[in-house]
Amino acid sequence: MSLDHRLTEAARHLAERVEPPEVDLGAVRGRARANRRRSIALTMAAAAVVVALAGLPLLTAGRNLTSTQPATTATIEVLRDLEVTPCYMHRCVAPGIYSIGLGQAKDATALLSAALRVDSRAWAPDGGRHRLWIRDDDGGVMLNVYRPHELATSGDPCGEATTVVAEDTTARDLAAQLTALPQFHVASGPIATRAFGRETQHLVLEANRLTCPKVEGAQYNLADIYGHTGMEPYGDSDIDPDQPVRIRFWVLDLGGRAIVVEARQEGRPTAEMLTRLNVVLASLTFADEG
């Protein structure tokens, strides 16, 4: 199926609620680790062949990586950290499967993570391992997946986020906190919705125009997050002011932690941007590995 066809189908099926196919992340990670172990034992000549083969999935965006391949080729699953993308320095994300670290489970017995599939170089990374974005002069879209540490403060949402998200906050509690984000109004929800193969709380927030002091570089600080591997507070989710914003949130419990999926529209994104956002959302899945 061509990319254009898939985008059209995604636009038709993925409007507000996303129910992606189940993905066995353990199997994918196992294959990735096995591939790495095998590559260490190869000679230099064989390594050159492996490198050539590894490039094939990146050059064939949209191919089903689990489909049967001719006997002369190998099926290679690509799983890498979102920040360690081959074209990061060029501000793009190469097609492939990427992981997002979400820290430890509450009982410290498992690591939490999300995984998503990127099938277009239209996406850019944001350096924090938790988000992707596409934009032009009129607007853009962004996907953020994270565990929040603090949320915007009503007194000064363009300063530091200081509204604490408690360690034991549930998905339902966090969804309620999100409804109180200053300068936003609730367009819908929160409502219990099944998405990404899990039970979630879904809500939509909108703002006709976020305002910040007329200071160069001022941004609305929606949330400070547990960044990088998700182990400790690092990084944030910021929004440029003076433009309309619409955010679809899904909040889910994972390993005793409340995790946020933030699908954001800023300004006036194109229909193609919105469809690409839905396609990536449809590939998103979560795991906790002991």
C-alpha cells in the first residue's frame, strides 16, 4: 500500500480516538538485541554486507517489517532511541521503529517505555527523546510522550512549571489536573477511552491564543517532564504564544505511573500534517519490561 493511500486511510479512520494494532515490543527488542550480538561475531567483510542490508528498511518507508521477504534478503527490525536517529544533525528522523524511555515502574521492578514507527523524513526530533514535530510558517503538529513532573502554574504559566504531579497520581487524577491548565478551555472529556491497546483517559484542550509577557523567547511552560530515559526531571513541554493551540491528551497508567500522550496542533497546520500525526499515533504502543 502506498504512503499516500495509508495517509488517506488514516485520515478517515483516526479522528479523535486511536486504537493501534497490538505490537509485541518484547519480541521486537529481542530481535534487535539478537541482531546486535550476531553482528559482533562477523568478519569485516560480512559486516559490510550487514550494513548494506540494515539500510534497506530505512530506504523503504512504510514497508511492513514483519512481512515475508525473498530468500536472498534479511528482515531486520530497527529499534533505536528517538534521540539517536541517523539524521538527527539534519533535523529529521529517518524511517524506523523508535523507543521512548519512561523511567521505572513504581515498584522499581520494570522499565517503562513506548515505541512508535516513523515512516517519513518529514518529522524532526526535539533533542529530548520524547517528541517529534513538523511545522511550516503557518503552523505545525507535535507528538509528546512523557511522565510529567510539574504542570503549568496559573499565576505564571510562562515561567517555571510548579504545580506538582504527585508520585502516586493516577491517570484519572492527572487528567483532572490537565483540565485546569491556565489559558486553556476543555473542549471534551476527560472520558475513559481504549487507545494504544490500553485503558486511557482522553480529553481535548483548546486555546484561541496563548499569551506570554513580551519578552524574547518567552514560552508557555505546559509541563516539566521526566526526560531522556525518564528517570529524573529533565526537559519540558513548551508552547510558543500568540497562536491557536489544540491538544488531544491520552493519560494512561503504566507500571503504577501516570503517562501522558500529547498530540498537539499549533497555528494552522496543513491537512497532511494532521494526517501524519494520526499515522504516528496509530503506531504508538507501551511496555513494561522486568
